[in-house]
Amino acid sequence: MKINKRVRNKIKYTLYFVLFMLGLFVTRYLYLRFDKSPIEMTSYTEKYKVKYLYHIDGDTAVFKDENNNEITCRFIGVDAPEYGEDGFEKASNYTDMVLSSAFEIVLELEPKSEKYDKFDRLLAWVWTDGSLLQGKLVENNLVDIKYLFNNYLYTEYLFKVKTQNNVTK
């Protein structure tokens, strides 16, 4: 049986598309699996596995916990530009990209901090696929390190990332 040229081209382009999409998926999977922080999450703190819903800005996002409760989380230790300030779009888009592409998100509470801020947002360290999001934000110069009052868990790490980033520039 002979297949006409139009059908053959349709099959060929469909196959190209499938292979392209498979390549994108494999690349994304490998990048996210091997792009790990040089630090690991502590074993003794309170943690929540969550699903990402949406971001508010570069240092605040809304998640859904395992009981389907919405959690507004303020990322502890960093401060992103506010709406209308230089860098707002870049920090906000980066946060959205990292959170929306994460396979696993864990919110880790800081034992030396209040649980909520004055706006009733949960204060937490945000881990995406084993990497500390605050560290990535600092590494990419999207946020300032702020509000670290009591030698928090990852204070030293954030300043180390900032120092290394300044040395390489």
C-alpha cells in the first residue's frame, strides 16, 4: 500500500514534534534533578510538602498543603523588589519559573523565628527539588539578604552565596 506524500509529511512532522517534546522533558528533568544546593535541608525542623498555586512577587507565594489549605508564604531571609521598583518583574518571574517547574516543594520553618509575620504570612525556607530557593534568588542578584535576626539555619549559607557571587563578577 502506497502512502501519499501529504500523509507521509504529516507522520514525519508529528514524529519530529514528539521527539522534540521528549527531548525538552528529558532536558528539564535532568537539569532539575542535578541542580542541587551545596547544602541540605535539616532533619529536625517542622516541614510542609506543598503544591505551588501562584506567586505574589519575588519573595512571596501561595501554596496548597496536603489538606488542601492555602498557605501564603513569605520567604524568610530575603527581600525582593516591590511592585514598581527596578527588578520586580525579573525577581517575580524567576520565582514563578522555579516554583512552577518544581517536582517537589517543601516549606521548612525556622525554629528561631516567629511562625507568621504581621500580615499573617507563614515565614519559611523554600526548598524546590532539594535546592534552597532563597539561595538561588541571592545567587542571581534578584533579592537582598534581610530580616535575619537570630543566626537562622541558612544565614551563613546565604552570605556565602552572596560573597561568592560578588567575587565572580
